[in-house]
Amino acid sequence: MFEQTKEQRSAQEILERRKLRSDLISWARYISKKRWDQEPAKHHLILLEKLQAVSDGILLHSKTGKPCSRLMVLMPPSSAKSRYTSVIAPPWFMQRRKACNILACSHSADLIETFSRQCRNIVESEELVLGYRLAEDSRAIKEWSTDGLGSYYCSGVGAGLSGRRADYAIIDDYIGLEEDADSKLIRDKQWAWYHADFSPRIKPGGVRIIVANRRHEDDLVGRLLACEADDWEVIKLPYFAEEGDPLGRAVGSRLWPEYFNEETDREVLSKPARTQAGLYQQRPAPEEGDFFKKDWLVTYTRDEYDALMRLEPRIYGAGDWAVSESKDANRSCFGGAALTPDGLLYILPDIFWKTSGPKETVDAFIQFLKRRSPMNFWSEKGHISKAWGPFLQERMREEEVYSVITEVTPSKAKDIRARAIQGRMSMLRVRFPGFAPWWEAAMHELLSFPGGKADDFVDFIAHLGMGINGMVKTSPAAKNEAELFNGAAKPLNFRWLKDSDAEEKRKKLVKYLGR
């Protein structure tokens, strides 16, 4: 057998090092096998190809065909997306650019420091392959530098980054808890931090990468894709394959079959619909709904509406107010519902649902009161009386419109305040106008709740549900009296509930006067 000489072995080693330094997939295979005894899977290879392209400045947007320096990686938990993006790639990237600066951020300082430690350990153990080494005077976990004037700095999302510069900037998992994802305050703070602190740190021609799994439709990724989708190349790989899968998987087949199995399939399917849709499928609005199920969304036609109005049903109203003309402000949503004697609630088609200022909102509200004459109107306490109540009262006097407006103090938790309407909908006792131009948007909001971007319509019908539920209450004794009627069970309809409530009030009054 032919034996290589020392010179030949040295030449072979140099060629191998050159390949590892120039080809990210080769480097990833080398490190992954050496440190984790694992080969990159098919989805890792797609990720590595994009990372190589963005680092070489040749990444093209898959839809526009234009050069792109921004990459989003959307994959389910435990798919090793962070290992390849935040651990394996940064040390390799640092030898691609002289004096390269890495900036890495995450929702958790502990998590990003773990990635930093792994990166630093790789540099320390592979200095011959990489061609650079750690600087002797800078080896801290949070911040370290190399003898080639490169640096690595890590921080929590939301922290100040003043004075830092980045050729390769990573945000890896910006939200750690569903509770945080549901907080608009936290989402707004992250949005402001991204634009005011993170983005200004990136050098001209620098690369920015976001690694995430989705938890909310209005999260950082959702907002970026809403306003600058053409600037971002997106790798979106759900746990269960969907139509047009980038890996060519059959619909419904699992990701990374060499690692995930039937047990993990069952675990994913046991999660709430919202978690499945967001965390695992990367579309935070579940198609079948989570809080409100798709099967509960019963619609009615225009002919049915005309027939309903001929019966002159009782009309009730409710509203969720956001009086601002700002482009990014929430929308006001108010309107009415018809309640039939058998307890069906028909949401009426002429709702007001838009971003508006006080004058437009009040004028529309006056017209609604004239048109519908609701028996009661429910609104969250303070939204009218403390905001534009005097203006509304003046306009009501001018127009000679008088209506009962009841301000209530609902729970701060939106899912709790929506329980009443949720229960009514689950019993298929709510009807929506399928012919209304706003119905598609309302349906999307209902199916997305509570993980959706907006909840104006949900708040509107939630106030209706709470108000109507609070109108009529009956005692167990009264209910028992009604259970038998001529020896047969008597149906508990809405008319009986009203009569029962009136009787209870009469008995209390008689008892009080008889003292």
C-alpha cells in the first residue's frame, strides 16, 4: 500500500482546512460529527446553504430575486436550528471577514451565554482549522475576542447595545413564554428595541438573522413580514409538512424522521390548537381555532336577516373603543345584536369597525342608536365617561337620541371576559352575517384569538355576551318549579327566564314591604 509522505499529509491537511473554511456544510459536518456524533439532516442542509449564501453576499430573495442580507429561520422546537445558526456558524463566519464582530441576542441571557460558551469552546479547540485563536486577555462568556481583531458579544433582547457593532447579528428566540407573547406591551417594547437598539448596531453590508418559532401573529417576525417582507428570505419548515413543502415532504409527514418519531408526533398533537399552529407549524393563527372553534361560527343569510327584522326582535348593543386616528392605533368596534325569544343571538351586519377619531366615532354611534334603538348598550367602564362622554352627551341631546349605556368593569384578562360569549357560541346559539363585508376579517380574528394580532371584534361580542348573561338570573328553587309542567318537563326558554326573574324580584319586594 502506498504511504503518504509527511509533506503529502501536510498538503492534504491544508486542502482539508481550506475546504472547511470555505464550505459551511463541510464545516458543519466536521463539527457536528466531532462534538455531537450527528450528521446534518436534510432541513439542516437547506439552512446551511442559505447561511453560506448570506455570508458570501450572494443570497437572493426567493420571491423577488433581489440580493438579500436578512434571513429568518422558522422551525419547531428541538429541530437543532439554533445549533447550526448560533453555535456552528458564528466561529466559521469569523474567519470569513477580517475583524469580524458577532452580536447575538435572545430572550434569555442564560440561553445566549450558553451559545457563546459553545462558540468560544469551538474556537479554542479548532484554532488550527479556523486559522485564528482566542485573544489571551479577553475570554469572558458574555464577551470575547480573537487575535484577528474579531469579537463576540451576547445580550438579552431588550438590553442596551450602545457602542457595539456587528457584521453578523443574530436574534435567537426573542420570546420565551406564551404569556409574554400575549402581552402587547412586551411586543411593542421588542419592536421598539429592534429598531432603536438592534438594527443601528449592524454595519453596512452586515448580515442579520432571526431564529424563532412563532407564538403570536403580531410578534416581531409577524410585524417584520407585514412591513418589509421583500427584505427577508424566510426558511419556514413546520413539524408536519403542508402543501408546497420546501423539503418536498408528503403532506402530514414529520420533520427530521431520523430524530423525531411517533411519540413526538403524539406529543405535538396533544398540544392546544394554538400551540400546534404557532410553535410547531409556524402559523400562529390555527385554522380550526383554539378559543373559538371553527364549527361554532354559524352564519345566516340576507333573506334570514330580512325575516328576522320583520319579527321586531329585541336589540342590544356593545362596543370596544379606541378613539385615535393614528395609523397604528387599534380600531373601535361597536354594533348590535338581536336576541330572539328562544335565546338565539344574531350579530347584526351594520357594525362600526375602523380606526377613527372622536368626532367620527361619536357621529357613527349616534346614527347607530337612531337606527337600532338598543334596549341596553354595554361598554367598558371609563372608555366613554372618562374619554369623550361629555361630547357624546351633548350630541345625544342635540339629536334627541336617548339610550341606556351601561359601563361595566370586566376582567383585565381578555380570555376570561370572553367566556360568556364563548359558552353561547359553543352551544351554537350565536349567528353571524355571512354576507357582511367584514365577516372574513372577523372570522380570522375569532379563530386567531387569543394569539392574533387584533381583538377588537372579540371584545365587542365579549361585552355583548357578558351583558346579556347578566340581564337574567334565576334561583335553583324557581328552576325546580319549572321543571314539571302538567307532569312533563317544561322547556327552559328565554321567555320563561324573564318571567322567572320578574317573579323573584316581586317576591323580594313583597317580603321587604311586609317587614
